[in-house]
Amino acid sequence: MIAVFISNIWPSNILSATVESSSWGFSSLVPGLRSGGYLKGSMASTDVSLKRRPFGQTSRPDAWWAQPLLVFLGLSAFIVYSTWAAFQGEHYRFGPYLSPFYSPELFGTAHSWFGAKPGFWPGWLPWSPALLILWAPGGFRLTCYYYRGAYYKAFWADPPSCTVGEARKHYRGERSFPLIVQNIHRYFLYLALLFLVVLSYDVWEALWFTEAGQTSFGIGVGTIVLALNVVFLGGYTFSCHSLRHLVGGRLDQVSKVPICQRAYFCASYLNRRHMMWAWTSLFWVAFSDIYVRLCAMGIWFDWRIF
Amino acid sequence: MKKATFRIWRGDARGGDFVDYTTEVSEGMVVLDAVHQIQAEQATDLACRWNCKAGKCGSCSAEVNGMPRLMCMTRLNTLPLENPVTIEPMKAFPIIKDLITDVSWNYEVKKRIKKFKPRPPDAPDGTWRMAQEDIDRVQEFRKCIECYLCQDVCHVLREHNLHAEFIGPRFLVYAAALEMHPLDTEDRLKELKDAQGIGYCNITKCCTKVCPESITITDNAIIPLKERVVGEFYDPLTRLFRIFRPRASSEQQ
């Protein structure tokens, strides 16, 4: 076995490399190489060992930081607003409208599924119906393949952007705890599908307005806001990579199961715009809450179309 | 004629530095044309690997202004020529000389991936029958020209130096092409999870961005493989389901 050590070849010590060669005679092709390398791991007889670059170092002249910064600001704004809104515990209903942050309302007002505030709720924790449910859609987004790639860059700088030096020396990826838990994504998908059913029912409810004791069919701006919320959340959920796998991607001969083939085709079509669905639905679900909240607070007026 | 400056890394295993070359550029030129012009006029010892000049051989991979690209497919009118254009060798592999790196680690990795193992022939004449829809999915992966730009841009390799534990996007695409093939009967999921380190990929999609063949590496190859690994090793419901219904003939053949 021939050990080859390559070092000190990069300006500012950006890169050094070690090559372990067994049978292919690499060192004879490279003049000036000296022995003394080391073998690391067992993936292949060739070992490549490169020196890491300092955090943020890159040869890219473009604004590589712009996209992760936008993602950071966008996701941070959503997290701050949704956390604030979830802890409010009021102004989440207006007429037939229910904020998606509070749907399904398991416990809370007279409209809730199971009655008032549950007895098991700890006294030290502020009560809000949203806290009972938001973990599910939150977990769906947190473990989403698109968001993972986005927030690994924007929040962890791992990497900050493509070909930009990283801060961390050690990297475990999604192989071990805690990030191995990301593999739970498909279970959050199952819950997200249930939420879609509930939110669709909320749209149905938003079509029936009660005035002076009389309930009548109608459409308000809020109805359209909630309906669009279901459309965008549906686009996001049905374009999910896990769903795409489950409905047909897991099959090597998907053509043998026509319904799976059709579903796989549809999921793949939506999946090409998964990032767009992710951001559109994120924005709109927050806007839906804002709309209902401001109407309930009397700041905005809900215009009835008919 | 308009002139542009190219800041090219010159050196070998012992060391090196960037050297500025100013040369004339004209309409339609690509980075490789400029490198050849510099090679012919100013630096006859400049080492540069190339072959087809058509984006099909994958030889002229380098980093142009910090991003992995094929030099023959990078037109100068897409670059800001008012500043020097930086041309460097790929950073995920050991340097040989100037713009040439030793990519043989990739050949070693490829040997470790289980080969294509078709089911018995469908017809007495020794032929198989496949549906076009089934083969379409893996056809995309066959476009790969093995330029290794995706390997170069992958931070698991270039920043974290995990060549010993992670096979990189190129070979996840290769494994996906085999694993999803309608005729293949081999099971590569255990190796993908353990020895080949698919869990190291954190889906930053840099590989997809730099692929000169526009292969949707992350969405169509890596994530589907990750999902298969999840189904095989991390999903208790799927495992429970398999107790009562063993893997169907159309799954993972």
C-alpha cells in the first residue's frame, strides 16, 4: 500500500489533502508527493482528507447570504407571530369564522368539541386552545424536507450557503439524535391530512351566517380567506415528499397499481413546487389568523359578498 | 477587443497561489475557451483537464467564481467581467496540478455499490417487459455525466471531509437508479443507511443547483431513498404492516 500525503497546497492553508492509494499507482502520477499519509475509515481504499475553511469564507462574489437571510427573517417572523397568537387565547372566532391556529378547537368556548378548559391543564401554563393542537402542524413543517434544508442553512449555517465555509467542526447530519427524529415526518403528515379535513369543515361552517337568530348561506371575505387557506395548505400537504413516497414512490413498478400511479403522478406534479406551497401556505395561514383576529377585535370589517 | 482578467489557481501538491491573466474575450466564449487562450498565449504549463467541450464528458469541472461548474458550459457573458473571474480546482478532492484534481475516490466508491441484479427473464427468449412509466423515473438519473460537481459542492464532503462515511450525491443518484429500477431485485437500503451514510445528507439542495444535466438530485433521488430507508428501518407501522403482508412483488424488486 502506498500512502501519499499532499499538503500545504492552498493559499492561506485553505486546503490540504491526504490520499491513500492501494493499487492504482496514484503517487506515480503526481510528482513531488511524499509518503506519510493516514487511512481514515473504510469506505474505499482512497482516503480524502481536506482542511476545512473558516466560517463564511468563499470565492463567490454574489450575495450568497441574501437567500438564507430572507429565510431566517421569514421563518422568524412566523415563529414569533404564531407563538404570540397561540398564547392569546382570545379573538380567534368571528361570526362563523375560526382562526386556523385554533382549529380544531378541542376545548375552550361553547363551540369547542369537548367543552371548557380541561382539568388536566397545568395551572402555571397560560391557557389557550391553540396550545393543544399547534404542535401537529408545527411538527409537520419542522420535519418537512424543504424546511429542513432551508433552516439548516438559515439558522444553523450548516452550510450558510453552497460552497461557503461553515462554523461547526463536527457534523453528524441526520444519522443520530437529535436530527434522526426528523424521520418521524410521515407521522406528522398523517396528522396534517386530518387537519385538512377539519379546516375544510371550517370553510363549510364559514358559509353559514347567523343574524338575528336566522342562519343563512353567504360568502364573506373571511370565507374566501379561509378557503384559500385550505387550498394552500392542501397544496403544501399533497406535495409532501413523504406522501409522494407513500402513494407510489415506494413501488418500483407503480404502473401495476393504476390508482397509485395516478396518485404518484399528481403528488410528483405538486412536489415540483413544494417550496412555493410551503411559503404560500405559511404566509396565508398567518394572514388567516390575522384576518379573523382583527375582525374579532373590531379593527377590520368583514365585507359580505352575498 | 474587450479584455477580461482571470484569476487562476496555479500550483500542485506542494503549494500554489492565484495568478492573474488578462486576455481578450469575444462573444460566445466560454470559460474553457479563455483558459485555452491563456494556455496558448501566456501559460503553456497550465494544467487543465478537458475533452468534449460540449458538456457531456464531465472532464472540465472546476470552481468558477466559487461555484462548481463545467468550464465548457459557462459562458463569459453570464459572468461579471468587470472583476477578475476566479477559477479554482474542485475543493472536495486532492489537487494534482493547477485545475486538475484526483477524483479517483469516486471510482473506488462506485465499486462498493451493489450492482444491478435483474429478476429472471419474463419471456422464454431471455427478455424482460417493462412499462415506460416505470423506467421513466430512473431515466433521469442516467443523464449523469459523472462530472462530480455535485460531490464537490456537497458540504458533507468538502467541509466535513466525511469521504469515509458518505458516498455523496453522485452515488446516491447511482444507487437510486438501481434501487428504483423496475427489474432490479437487489436490496441496498441497509448499506445506504449504514456504510454509505445517506443520513448525512441534510437536503440543502446544493447538488441539484450545480448539476449541469439538471438532474433533480435531491427531490427525485436522495429524498425518495431517504423515505425508503425510513420505511425499512424507522417506521414502526410499516414494519408492523410487513409482518402481516410481506413485501409485494412490485416493491423493491
